Amino acid sequence: MLNEYAEKLQSLAVFRGILKEKTTAKLLKFLISPTSGSYGDFVSGLYEHGDSLTDFLTEIVTEDENPYIKRISECREIPVKIDEAVRKELAFLQELSQLTSEEAWTAVGEGAPFARWSVHEADFLETYRERVSALHTRGFGIFAKYHAFSFKDGCIVPIKNPDGQKLSQLTGYELEREKVIANTMALLRDKPAQNVLLYGDAGTGKSSTVKAIVNEYKDAGLRLIELTKAQLGELPAVTKKIAANPLKFIIFIDDISFSADDDNFSALKAVLEGGAAAKTSNTAIYCTSNRRHLVRETFSSRQGDEIHASDTREEQISLSERFGLKVAFLKPNKDTYLQIVEKLALEYGVAVTPDLLTRAEAYALRRSGRSGRAARHFIELEAGRTNV
């Protein structure tokens, strides 16, 4: 029986990608050569996912990026032979998911194994149909398993431990944040969405807003791909890779600014103007900056020898105007800052007293000034002292 399972597993065509998963590779090795060592190696790998073989196989099958799911996502016709292969392979994988540890161990020897796994009934075809019907919110491949990504060596790479910031944890700037949320909802609803510039003072929650929005709406099909300023030239490659994906993407560039002769300036300008590297309908570009005018200008640059220097300066200054939506996050005044402190204090279980507010104001003045970040740092310090 195990040898037959091994042959069928090796013959997978549509779901062949699951053989690259390390635990599946260990399972195949055991099926080919059932020894106590290969058994233990497989079970050890399985335990990293849980104790259920059925759940493990269900997970890797539904998240697999394969020719069938790609055709579905691109709204292409499914050839009859591919459809037949999907059904047969799912039927086999369902059968394999019912293999018990006791049945597997009989091929090894007498006695009982130290480690066992569990199985349960499952309908792989129906489960897969449900996943296909939810492609626009669940995704497939790495986009089904993760929601935040970076770009490295020409590949979209998952961020396995992204910032877990939640919208409910953000205090202040509700009106500013609502504008960004409304634009994001337009993207999710297939309505026209704007490229967004969140600009203003440091520590006011610009980056946290973007990350929290993605965390909030990831189950609605929103994903984030973070690029550095130096990777702006890679935007065409990124958008090409996700153009046919049924999910929605925020391409996020944090803390941008440019010098007058920065090549990355031209790359971003081309995207915002809708050139060859323009975003696709399932993406929006969100940038944050501490500067409203994204190009740094010096007095010496104004005294150069360019004949039409004023035209160049106008082009540089107008870069921020190419964003369809600009949202300012400015340092709060005293009253707003103390309101943020009070809300955070309640969140952290710190008693709100006149003395606390006085010390919060002094803390901000000793640092770079009033901001949501300063308020959070102060309250975290107070909470630490209270819990000692």
C-alpha cells in the first residue's frame, strides 16, 4: 500500500508543487523506504503544522500555486484533461489523508510507534471548490498563506512576522485615517482608487496607518508589498507579477524623499503619471514621507547654471501633486496630545491623573515634541513601572 501511495504521489502533475514542501518530501521518503528513522523524521515535520495528516494535506493543497488555479484566476478556460487531472489527484490526496499512523507503522515493524498522528473525514474536491470560489479574498500560493511581502532578487517574498498593528490600537488622527480607509475600500470594491501620499511630522502614525489597514482588511483580500526607495525601478516587474492576481495590493514605499539628481525620482514620477510602469487596476501605491515636497532643495541648487532652472524646480516640487490623495499627519496640539495620552492610559491600565498628564507633556517636550509615538512611549514606560 505504501509503495502504491509513493508512486501516485510522485506522479502528481497539477499539484506537483506540494512535493517541494519539506514535510511532504519527508512523507514521500517514508513511503518509499518505511523505516523507523524515516517515520520519525516525517512525524517530526508534521508536528510543526499540527498532529493531523488530513489538515496538513488540506492546507498545502488549497494553498498550492498550480496551472489550474492560475487559469482560474486569469479567467481562462480550463481544458478537459486538466479538469480531469484535478479531480483524480484530489481523490488520491483525500485517500492519502486517511492514512493512519498505525497503518503506516505496520510497514516498519512490530510494536507501537512512539509518535502518532490523527486523521478525520474530509472532502478534498468540495474544499478545493470552496477555495476556488473565494480566490478574490483568500488568494492562492504564498498570497493565501501570508499577507505582507517584500521584493528581493526579482521575487515577491513573504514577510513571515509582519507588524501586527491594529486600527483599534491607533489613537488620534481619525479623520485623516478615514480618508485612507475609504480609498482602500474603493480598491477592494473594484472602484477607482488613488495613489496616496501620507506626509507630515515623524511619529504621527503614517506608516502604522498603512500597516494597520492591511491587517484589518487582509481577510477581504488585501495584501501589502513593501518596496524601498531604491527599488522603485522594480515597480514594473512587481506589477507584472500581480497583474492577473484576483487579490488587491497596496505597494508601500515608506519614508521617501529625493535629492534633485536622484534617479528614483524619475521612476516614481513615471508610475504616478501613468507611464509604462503604471499600476494595474488591482493595485494602489501608498507612500509616506516627513516632507510635503518630496524633493529636497538647497539654496545652492537654486544658484546653478541651468537656463530653465525654474521649470526644473517646478517639476520637482509638483511630484507630490501627482498623488491623487494627499493626507497630512501633523503634530498634535497640547489638548489633542493629552487626549491621546488619556486613551492610551486606559488601554494600558494606567490611572489618569493630573500628575500623569503633566509628566506626559514634559516627556514630549524633552523629546522631539508632541506626537502619537511620544504618547505611546510614555504610557508604555508608565505601564512598565506600574506592573513592576
